Amino acid sequence: LAPVAPVKGTWRTPVTRDPLEVAIEDKVALLLAANEAALKVPRVRFVNSGLQLLREEKTLATTDGTLTTQTFIRVGPSFSATAIADGDFQSYNEELAPRGNGWEYIQSLDMPGNAERWATLAAEKLGARSVDVGRYDLILDPTNLWLTIHESIGHPTELDRAMGYEANYAGTSFIAPPEKHIGQLRYGKEFMNVQADRTQEGSLARVAWDDEGVPAEKWMIVDKGMFRDYQTTREQAAWIAPLTGVKRSHGCSFADSWSSVQFQRMPNVSLMPGDKDIGLDDIVAATERGIVVKNRGSWSIDHQRYNFQFSGQAFYEVKNGKITGMLKDVAYQANTPQFWNSMDMIGGQKSYWLGGSFGDGKGEPGQSNSVSHGCVPARFRGVNIVNTGRNS
């Protein structure tokens, strides 16, 4: 095992108000107010809103002398609306990111105040034009891109997958063996930087110590476009230390219960902002023919995290630097190295957004953890677009 100094201490997710101490009546009233506002939109016939609220206390005692107690607080809001017209229905799910925050984050979303606008997007999709297949410049909003990062960067850089473990449950990785990829695989262009971070404020995978007592840290997975490092535990660190020069664990050990065996789980993995402080509108203005994709939709990726297809919730056609209308039935296909190397524009700090998954599965028996992914809007050139609404 990689060395670690024994530690004694406590830590708690910093929050202003514990969501579990908010009256159930207040929570229900907030959701009902959001639903009521959304149902005022013409043609909207179904609305679903919800809150996942978690407070978890975890104590770790080891024979090395570590004794820690941590209290984690996480909140996961959701909202969806379905609109109906003659012979058609369309749904829209707003991307309300789960966070390692308190009730104050839920209040900041103003679900009742925004629900009508979100529901209107479901109604607008009824009149959207079905996409023409072909290759487009793809502009991904952070509300969509975070999941692509999760699947095509987060999972394949888990070291146990790269070493051939976890093969039975959507496991293994195309980034294998490590000695042929560390410092050799070009993930993307020089402005592409991907950081793993267990210290990020408001993130789902934030801790003070992992489940082996390793202090939280951050490190680069992709640095200036080159693949540099994996996610590791104390057991795994020595496997690649001669290649990375890193002898300590990166603190990625996790178990979802006292009855589960801790193993390597994903930290927060984020695409860092570019040097130019631009946003989505600037990228649209620089694009002649493209499609903007917002929010998470369906997804499919192979076990090695190489070939994939992703969709979204809202799609917009771009012509000559302007959004000209709404599209539907859009999905994009690529393989991971090809996709990331086609990225030629990214947003700056002002456009950074933190998304994530409240429940990410791995292992047999299965375990679930929570993980965040920050990113900026980005443009990918010449991506294959398929139409998901056409019959074969």
C-alpha cells in the first residue's frame, strides 16, 4: 500500500441550511408551486419535479491509526415537463445539477419562478424541425458536455479498468496498458486540460479524506492535451508510480456502506476553462454551420469507453453565426480520441458550470457514488449527427 500518515479529525460539508432540517411541508409547497406554474403553459399536460436530499455520516477507523468522521450533505433537484399536440408529444428535462450544498442552493434555483420557462421549451419542441443527418460543427453547452466528460474521460481513466479489472460490468478501458499511454496519448489539443479534484467547493465528490484516510487533493489527468495520470487508491499507486513519479494515492477509495468493500471510484473530473474569456454566444457567432446541444439526453458508450452516442434535451440550428431555430431528434456519434481532438474552441472562466451525477454505478456487487463534472461550452468540428426519430 502507498504510505499515508495517520490522521484524526472531523469534517462536514459546508452548508448554510441543512436540507434535512427543512419542514417537509415547505419542500412539498415548493414543488407544487413549480408544477402549477408549468401547467399554465399551453399544451403542457404533465409535469414532474422532485428533490433528492441526503445527509450521510461516515466514520473510518484503520489499523494505521486513522480515525475520522465526515458528514456529507448533497441535494439533487429535478424537473421535467411533457407537451402534447396532435399525433406528437415532447418532453423537456431541465438540467438542475446535483450539488454538495445545502437548502440555500435549492432556493437559488427558484424552481417556481423558472418552471414556466422550462415547460415552454417542451411545447416549443413540438414545432421543432427534425434534424437532417450529416456532419456538423457541434457546440455543446456545459449542461450537456458534463456527461460526455464523465463517460469518455472519467471512466476510462480509472486505473482498475485500465489494468483489466471491472471487466464484467461495463468495464475495461481503451487507455491501456498504462505504459503505452501515460505521456503518449494525445487526448486533445494543447488548450485541453482536465483536472481531477476532491476539494472543489460545492462538488459531489468533495471530501476531507477518502475511505483509506488519504487527504483530498487535485491533479491533472490531461495536461495540455496529453494524457498524464489515472485515478488511484493506495493499492493501485505503485502500479504506475514508475511511469508518473507519483508514489502517493490520489485518494479515490470509496465504499457506499459499512457493508461494502472500498475500491477505486471517480473523483470530480472537469474540463478547465480556456485562456480567452468567451462564452456560448461567442462560439455560436464564430460558427457557420452547426448545432447547439443543451442538457442531458440519452447516451450509449462501449465498455472500453471508445465509441459513443449522446443526445440532449434542446437543440438549435446555427447558420452564419446565428441560431436560426429549434431542432429535434438529434444525437451525435464519435470515438473518444477523434471527438476530443476535434475540439477547437472552448469557453473561458465566466462560462464554467458544475454538473454531475447523484448516483454513478460501478462494481459487482454494485455500489453507487456521487460525482461532479465542471466544464465550459466547447465546439467540436465535423461531428456525425444522426436522426433518432426516423424509422429504419
